[in-house]
Amino acid sequence: MRYRCLIVLVLLTAACRPSPAPPAQSAPPAAPQVNTTPASGPAPDGMVWIPGGTFWMGCETCNMPDTLPAHLVAVDAFWMDATPVTNAQFEAFVKATGYRTVAERPLDPKDFPGAPPDKLVPGSIVFFKPGMQPDTLEDVSKWWRYEPGANWRHPDGPASSLKGLDDHPVVHVAFEDATAYAKWAGKRLPTEAEYEFAARGGLDRQLYAWGNEMTPGNKAMANTWQGTFPTRDSGEDGFLTTSPVKAFPTNGFGLYDMGGNVWQWCSDWYRPDTYALATPGVVTIDPKGPDASFDPQEPGARKRVVRGGSYLCSEHFCSRYLVGSRGKAEITSGTSNIGVRLVRSR
């Protein structure tokens, strides 16, 4: 069943509930390493070589149970897009193939028994600022709504457009849309382990993709929310919605937007206990995730991992730009802050 009208994404539920500012990180043990694997050839256009290595996956200080326990993981070398897929890149795919995203297709009445026909219209889930601060941050309907006519071409609804947004990340892409684009581009979605290793950029057990300080030297390093969520974003980082994919500095591997701006799909099914299944004291080699998803909060929903957080994440609400944190999204849902980034095996 499609959950586009039900708003059943991690960023709309448990993963975006209030979370305290993370405590200072303790000194990491000496174990991980970045390999010296040479590039397998000339860099494909727009991609960066990730040499592989061993790292501590997870986050012991994030106050997020699904990131525990931190455990040693090794990944092989691969190529990764330097940025999330942009609107211009996705438009080239659509022009070449005639592809229509999930958000652009009519809803099937069989999936929504009893729903009025006039409500079964294409659309997607859009963030909006409520007029006043909600009494609780548990009711996500206060700032998310299903918007008929919202899709990648119209990110805020039918009256919006992509004018001036060619270099912004494409949004409103469901998992099916992400995999269709990957097939056309001759690439694939990253595993969750590949994403986290790449996001760390050679840094071990750091809080962010750029280190342990959120704003080193008072400099914004990512597109996130500043202020009181969901009513006031001060825009101190320069942006109130998505930003150009190269607006902020790269991490140690030369990758942009590995934290903040938009969530990015991974190939792994989501389970909150995935890390608990790792064998203690043994390095897990190139994990691909569980065979199926399970989220006890929504047992019937099929969810994949999303990574990186978004411009809606803040220090006190949904701080999932933390490099060891995890997200989850129902596979047929897209929102105004979910995008995609691809990899290629060496």
C-alpha cells in the first residue's frame, strides 16, 4: 500500500522527535584505518574515489538507540557522487526516458478503499511552517501535509517551480524513483555502511562529517535548521529550504552535503536492531543490511534507510545530520527533503 497520504517517514516520526544536543565525544580507540587503495581508473564525471577501510559504525553519544552498538565495519573501495543528484541531472534523465515519478502518478483506488475519488490525485508530502508553536512536537501533521500537485518539478506544490534551482538537490523522489535513476546512470544506491564510511571522510568517531564542532570558527558547515522548530528558522546558514549542492565545504574525501540539505536513500532495509545483530569483536565486512524491514512503530510499512539528515534537522529536533545517525523512510513516499546520491563499484 502506498503511504504517501499517511506521512509515515522517519523524519516525520521517531527519528525527528526532540533530541538533546550531543555530549562531547570521548577519545576514540586506535583501530580504524583508511585504505590506500589506488583509484581503479580515471574518475567518472562528478564522482569521487572512496578508498575503503575499517571504521566504527554507529554513534554511542547520539541518544539514538538504533545507532547502537558502535561496531567495527570494513568496506571495499568504490566511487561516489560528489554531490546529491541535482534537479538538472534528474531532468536529463526524465527527458531521455520519459520517466514519471511516484508522486506524479495517480493513486490506485485499491490501495485506498473508501477514499473519495477527488482525493486520489498525484502529489507528495510538503513541509510548511505552522502559524504558532505546537504544544507538542509529537504531532507531525502540524508541519507536514499531503500536497496535490507537489513533485520534483513543483517542490512546494503546483504553483512552485524549479526556476533558479538547477543546482539544488532533486526532492520528492521515492525509492523506486531513486533506483530507476541509478539504473539509467549505470550506478547504484550506496549501502548504509558505504554512506557512513564516506561521510566520515577519514575521521573516526567524530560527531559530524567535518569533525566534532557543529560550527567551527562560527562557520556553517551544512544546511540545517537554526531557531525554534517548526515555526522559526533564522537562516543563519544562509538558507531556509534546500541549498545548492556545493554551497558548503567538502568533507575529507571531497564529498559535499553528507550532512544536512536533503536525506539520501540507501539500499539497506531498515531495522532498529540492525547493529545489535553484528557479532561482537568481529569486523563486519561490506554489510548489505537485513533481508527485510521492520519498524515496530509501523509494522506494516516497508522502509529503507535514509542518511544525512536535512535542512529541517536542528540541534534540538531531529539532529540526524550527526554522521553516525540513521533515518528511515517508507519506500513509496517522497517529501520535500528526500533526495538521492549514487555510487559505482570499482
